[in-house]
Amino acid sequence: MYALGKILGHETLTICVIIANRVKKEYSPDYKKAVDKLIRTVLQRLII
């Protein structure tokens, strides 16, 4: 994605949400809610 963005002259970005700690074997019980919140937060910041 970054290479393609560079070739096309675009700025690229990756934003991730942490849904698991594999070392501790802990997982988010409702990861979809965390992903939805991340998407909404990013979109809100982009329009400001």
C-alpha cells in the first residue's frame, strides 16, 4: 500500500486497533465495538 501510494503520489497511513494480547492470552470480548470506535474517531478527526 505504501509503495503504491508513493508511485501514485498519495500520502498513506495505517491506523490499527489492538484487539488481543497473545502473550497474556487476553482478547477483546467485543473487538467489533473497538474497530467501530476507531473508524468513527478517525473519520471525525479527518473532517475537523
